[in-house]
Amino acid sequence: MFGSLDYSTLQQLWWFITTLVGSLFVFMTFVQGGQTLLSTLSLTEDEKVLVTNSLGRKWELTFTCLVMFGGALFAAFPLFYATSFGGAYWVWILILFTFIIQAVSYEYRRKPDNFLGKGVYDAFLFINGSVGILLIGAAVGTFFTGSNFILNDYNLVFWQHPLRGLEAAFSFFNLSFGLFLVFLARTLGALYLANNLGHETLVAKLKNSSFNNLLCALPFLLFILLRLVMMDGYAVNPADGTVVMEANKYLHNLLQMPLNLILLLVGLVLVVLGVVLNRFTAAVCGIWLSGPGTVFTCLAIFFLAGYNNTAFYPSKIDLNSSLTIYSASSSHYTLVIMTYVALLVPVVLGYVSWAWRQMDSKKLTLEELNADKKSY
Amino acid sequence: MIEQIDLTMVSWARATFALTAMYHWIFVPLTLGLSFICAFFESIYVKTGDESWKKLTRFWMTLFGINFAIGVATGIILEFEFGTNWSNYSWMVGDIFGVPLAIEGLLAFFLEATFFAVMFFGWNRVSKKAHLFSTWMVAIGSNLSAVWILVANGWMQNPVGMKFNPDLARFEMVDFWAILSSPVAISHFVHVTSAAFLYASLFVVAVSSWFLLKKRHLKFAKRSLTVACTFGLFASLFVAFTGDEHAYHTANVQPMKLAAMEGLYDGEAPAGLVAAGLLNFSKQPGDDQDSFIFEVKIPMVLSLLANRDINSFVPGINDLVYGNTAENIMGVEEKMVRGKLAVTGLGNYKAAKKSGDQLAAGKALTLFEENSDYLGYGYLDYAEQAVPYVPLIFYSFRVMVGLGTFFILLFLVYLYLLYKDQLEKQALLLKLGVSSFLLGLVAHEAGWIVTEVGRQPWAIQDLLPVTIARSNLDAGTVQVTFFMFLLLFTALLIAELKIMAKQISIGPEGD
């Protein structure tokens, strides 16, 4: 069935599937956003217990989305996986480090005899939600600003900057990308928690917080969008695969892919609408607008980077080392196999939503948590 | 391909992978086995409606959760470490190796992550049956994850279903089914997962024995022991059976590893199995020293295990390094010559393609293809480099097999004494039971040492040595990461052990 699809269609399909996982991950960073709210919103001890227990039931899904994103990139775009992880070494190691310390924190923070103390585990959660997300944003920013690598004739990567990827965080555009993701995660975190918790005063705080965090995210978002439409981009000549700088490349991409422009606008409107609804009405369902809005927005940004003859992982020091979805992908055979496997994605989404509904149909309350000795 | 090879970096990258994998493996087999044990307990609860089984389930589930968290923490780094420390590998075999990793994420991790929350927090939110279903899904999810990662590892030990693409300088998948159904991968998976069930059973034995020694939660402990020892006995017998099968496949596809496991330098027909022995540490391939200072050999058994034929020839390290024409074995020396022709052919092909010389490209490609089966050998500097460090493999193998045999006896004795209701009087045995979990860990790590150190110098058997598979990083960078992980994982391990010990001492709720 899929074997008859031509190579470039499969490569485009896999850019869609992979970036969909990435976009779902960004939506799921409401967990990380919520973690930073723990220490920055003035919460009572009871409220903190509610927040950690609510997030603690979802953190593994976020984590799995990240692992899945990595796995999908490895399988579908191995040259990107090798180039970015092996090249931009420190940025990825630090990101991973923040996820390692997150993974134990929910389970261990309130357990007796936990060695490091509750404060350290809470700090772990904060670092994951702030530094981790900031660096992920900076790394994604390099999809547009480019990196410092050269590939040799055997496609092996030689990174040319001593900071091995951390230099990404010193670009104002990449930094803005990171900060936008941090505040977006906090916005989503507040929206998710407002929807999930049965605690009036806390929900009121969260409704305000989602709005305030969106206000903080907006300047960064506007800057990113403005820069994107104005900046030169890495264009690929479809005839010979060479990469050249093209003025306003990403603006051209938006105009030449009107559906993508619509996706971006719809996404942004949904994000804002969700927050406005939560802030100015009694509704708490904003997450179900802002969440999909986040996915649409992220997809549109990824499409901007990868489709329409654009190099999605450009090298600014050697243009022709830049990676495109065509040069970085797996073989036709592997993509076909992976496409068959991807038929299971709806099944996965199905049981995830079943379990989500089962677990979240009732609001989480202090009474329930106090009755359960195993709560976080 | 790579002009200057920095061995120090390779050593640190290997050390980092060994560190992260060995830490990860403290927790993973417990997750694999304990998830099933929890599912057994909960099934009994749902079937009988007896609340004490629910308490028992919840107790073991708490310990499962503590262990699960650190398993996840140590696991994420492994997936990404292929990219960070072994980026040449990731490019050269990502077309094949990435697939099982991606499938693992989709089929296994989502199952685990989704139902883990229901299993832990859904007791009052979903029906009894939906909860039981979730617990089983966590068990199945964790074990599915083992399937895919061991398929990936099995492929590294026995690369099948692929061909080299000289234009892109990478290996590409041509037969997914061959990779999935590779006997090496299958025997590897069944051996490792059954060993994980054994390990988790030992964990239950250790904790329950401690309760019996302390005269606490007696009924609870005996119930737990009955289920765990039964599971453990079946698992340990299966481990022995699959271990034999795995060794047989190893003999076929990784004869050098088998020779190292046996300390066998000169091949024999029939070959005996060294039951116990003291290795001569100064022995080197090609010299005329004795391999052993002292040895106890069981005649013909190695031939039987390796080839299912008591009179068959089993090659030794010298046969494999220097060749043995009588047995039709090509030595590493000759393979290196052919491998270097493959490397030259590939280099010439790339250069000719670049300059547009089709004729030269065709010739170079032929030279490459004639010798491509030995590509990896072209990157070795001397033939003895193909020999892994024998003493570590020889002794690790014996530790693993010895302990595996001991565990069968331990479960048998426990079950007998449980049946006779005499167990709590056997203080010495119970103390042995408590320490058996640590022995289980030793057996597991020893097994992985045999598997991974035993295939050195290869990242991909015969095709890609670790010196080429690495990232282009300097040693200092990898060294810093090594110590970062060492510090962090040790701190987390201490935290885990303290929390676990506390929860065990608190015991099951309301018991």
C-alpha cells in the first residue's frame, strides 16, 4: 500500500508525522509550565499538593512525547539526529539533564527519607520547566538561524563552535524562541490546572496566571514572527539540492503555502481565545482551545522550516552542509515500514484519550488526595 | 574516513555508555518483572474480592513506582546518547537502528505512560476491571519496550536485513522481517526478559524474607513469597534454557565472543567446557603460554553447546585471529586486508563520483562490493585488536551461570519450605534470601558485560568498530559528562534506596 508512494511524498509525510509528535510535546509542556508555577505563584502548601498531583498524573505522557520525538527523528531523519545530537552536544546534554532530574521528582519529593529533601526536588521541577524548555526553544530556533557545522563526504558531522550548541542560546531570536516557549508552557500549565482542579481560590489564581503569562509570551512571539517574515532564509534549489540564502524566504513560504498561513493564524487565535475565555468568563475549558492552538501553531512553524524547498537544519558556515527533509531522511524502504507502524498512531491516541477522560472526568480535590496515602 | 582517532575519547564514550546502561539496568529488570507480579496479585484480588490482596498489590506497586521513576530517569539518556556520543553510528545505521527505537516509543512507552497514571491513581476513578486492565497494560507495555530495544541490540550483535549504500555511506534496511525474526534477537529477548522476571522475584523474596526475619506481616510475606517463588522458579528454569539457546547462536555469529567466554585460545574438536578455572592473565593471542593456571574441564560439552554436536570443532581465539585453513576459518589478518580494500574502494568511489569519472567510480565500486563484508576490519590497526578482554568476559560468564544455577535451587528450597510451613524458622536461609536480590543484580550486570564487552571492538559486529562509530568530540567533553552522570545517578540511587528502605520498613497499609 505505502510502498508505491514516491520517496519525496514519504519524506514530506514523515516531516508531518515527526513534527506532529514535536507539536504534541509542546502542548504537553503544560506539565513543565505548571512546574514553574509551583514556585512562582504564591501557593499554599495544600495548593502545591494539588498542583503536583495533577501534573504528576501527566508528566510521563509529556516525557514519552519527547522520547517519541527523538525516536521518530532517529528513524525518519537519522542525519538530523546524528548531526544535531552529536554536534550541538551541550545543548542536548543539558536538556536531557533537566528531564532526568524531573523524572524522579514527583515520586520522590514528598516521600520520607528522600535524601535530597523536598526543596531540591522542587528545584529540579523548576529547572526542568524553565532551563529545559528555554533550551529546547533555543534549539528549535536554530531551524531558522542556522548552526555551526560541516558535514564531510561521508556525512559525518564536524561542529565548528567550541560551545557545542550552547551558542544557540546567545542569539536573540533563539533566546526569544526559548522564552516564548517557557511562557507558553506556563500559560498552558495554568489553563490545564484550572480545568483539572476542584479548588475555587486556586482556580481563580490560575485563571489570572494564564492571562498574565500569555501577556509575557506575546512580545517574544511578535518578535519571532516579525523576524521570521523579515529574515533571510535557507532555500534549496530543487534541481540540484544546493542551498542558497533567499531574502524573506519564510515570508515567501507563508505566502506560497497559504494553508500553512491559515494554520498558523488559526493556531494563534485559538491559543489567545482559550486564555481569554478562561480569564474573562466562568469557563475553565480554555486548555481545549489553547492546546490544539499550540499544536497548530507549532506545526505551522515546523512546516515553515521544512517544506517548500527549505533547509530545516541549516548550517550557517557551510550552506551545502544544511539538512533538508530530503537529504536527512531514511531510505524509502525504512519510511514505508515506519508508515505502516504509524497506522497505530490513532490506536495510541484512542487509548490515551480514554485513560485521560477516565482520570480527569472528576475534578481533583484535596479530599481525594488526603484520603490517598500514595498521592505525591 | 576519520583521519585522527582519539582512543581516549572512545574509551570515555564507552565508559559513559557502560555507566548509564549499568545504572539503568539496576532498575529496568525490576520494572519488567515487578509489573507482572503486581498484575498477578491484583488479578487474585479481583478474582477473590479479598481486600488483603489489594493491600498486598498496593504495597508492591508503591515499590514498583519508586523504582519505575528512576528507571525512566536513567533510560532517557540512553536513547539520546546514541546521538550525542555515537553520532557517526547514528548516521551510519540510523536507517535500521532508529526503527525499533521509534516503535518502542510508539508501542511501548505510550502504553506504560498512559496506564501508569491509571494504575497508581485510578483506584477510585475507574472500575475494578478497568484498573486491573491498566495494571496489565503497564506490564505488557514495559515488556514490549524490552522486545524492541533487544531487537535493536540483537541487530548490533548480528547485523542482518541490510545493505551498504556507498553513495550515502550508510547501511540501509532491506528486510525488516529479517531483523525482527533474527534468532539472535529473539533468543536475546527471551533470555533477558526471563532473567528480569527472575530478578523481580528475587526482589520479592528479599523483602518478604526480611519481614519474616523481623516477624512482621507474616501472612502477607508468605503470600507474596508463594507467588514470587513460583514465578521465579519458572523464570529461572527458562533463563537456563534460553541461555543455552543464546550461547548456541553466539557460537554461530560471534565465535570470538564464545572463545573469550571460554578462555579458548586454540580450537578443539571435541571441545570441553571449562567448569571452573584460573586464567593466566599474561596470556596473549599467538604466544605459547598456557591459557589457564588451573582448570576443570567437562569433555565435549562445549562442542555440544556450541554446535549441537559432541565431536565438532570449536574455534579458539588464535584460529579466529590468525586463521585456520584446515577448518576453513579466515583469520582477522586476512579480513583486515580485504577490509582495507573495501575502505579504499569506497574512498575511490566517492572521489570518482565527485570528479564525475564514471569509469573509475564503477571500478572502485566493484572493488568495494567484493570486499564490503569485511568493511569494519579495514579500520583495525592490528589483528589482535579484534580480541575482547578475555578475563572480564570469562569470569563474568561464570558468575552469571553460577548464580543462575543457585537461584533455581533457592526458589526450590523456598517453595518446599513454604509448602511445609517451615520457612520462618530458617533464619540463615532467610538472610540468604535477603541478599539474593543483590546477587541477582550481580548476575544481570555480569550477563551484560559478557554481551557488550564480549563483542568489542565492534559497535556493529564485523562492520563498524567503536572507534569509527563515535562522535567527533574531544575526550574532555565526554569525561565531564561521564562525571556529571556518575554524580547525578549515584545521588538518585542513594535517594531511591533510602526511600525504598523506608517504604519497606513502613510495610503494607493497615497490615
